[in-house]
Amino acid sequence: MIEPRVLYPGSFDPLTLGHLDLIQRAVALFGSVEVAVAENSSKLALFSVEERLEFLRAETGAMPVKVEHFRGLVVEHARARGIAILLRGIRTVTDFEYEYQMAMTNRQLAPDVDTAFIMPSEDYAYLSSRLIKEVYAAGGELRRFLPERVHAALTARLRRTN
């Protein structure tokens, strides 16, 4: 049986331990995973695309993970790469509603690309990049939520802005 190619797209801004948990789960299920960092010029990012790619590559270097970036529609990127499965994390019912709508829209745009949902470890079920950004903006401690190098980069950035 041929292992399916799986794409885990996202902003990863910042990369959290929850993201890494999903990547590890995807590797366990599918053998490998391709991670794609979205370039979205309409969002104000904490880290550049290059920094996010660097963080992901450093944290997943020992795993069968390929890290890249993309612009535009994720289904078009998946098609261009010959990937038929998008991986999405589901933490809450609210996540499911949003992800379901996105999956159905993607199915209309690209019927040959499907979406697989995976739940995170209960240790990270509440964690989101949006909440990390809010805690960061308020100067809160983030060490327990982030890989060490991401935490160090955020801490340095916070010191520069204060």
C-alpha cells in the first residue's frame, strides 16, 4: 500500500507545542507529513514567513516532515504538489464548525482533495495562536506553550518593544 501524502497547512504564528503535537500525530498515522506555512499579507504576523519556516524546520528536523510555504488557496497548493489529503486540527465545537465549512468549500473547489481532522492531546486542546498572541501582548509567561526557540524569540522581541 502506498502511503498517502498529507499536507498540514496553517499560519503557525507562532509555532506552538499544540502544532507540534498534531505534526507528531500525523507522522504516526501517515508515516510523514508536509507542513505548509501560509503567506497572508492581510494579517499582522508576529514572525515573518522565513522565521516560521525556520522554527518548523528546527523543531521537526528529526521527523519525516517537509516544510514549505504557500500563497493562495491551499487546495491549489495541494493539487500542484500531488497531495490529496489536508490535515486540520479540531480542538472545540467552534473549531469543527469553521473547519467543516472550510472543508466543504475546499471540496467544491477541488473534489480530489479531501480533509482529515485530528484531535490534539488533551494537554493542548485549549491552545491557539490567537490566545498566545493575547498573552504575549499582555506580557504573560508563555514558556509552557511554545518550543524553547520560539519562546526565546518572542521574549527577545518583547524586550525590544518595551
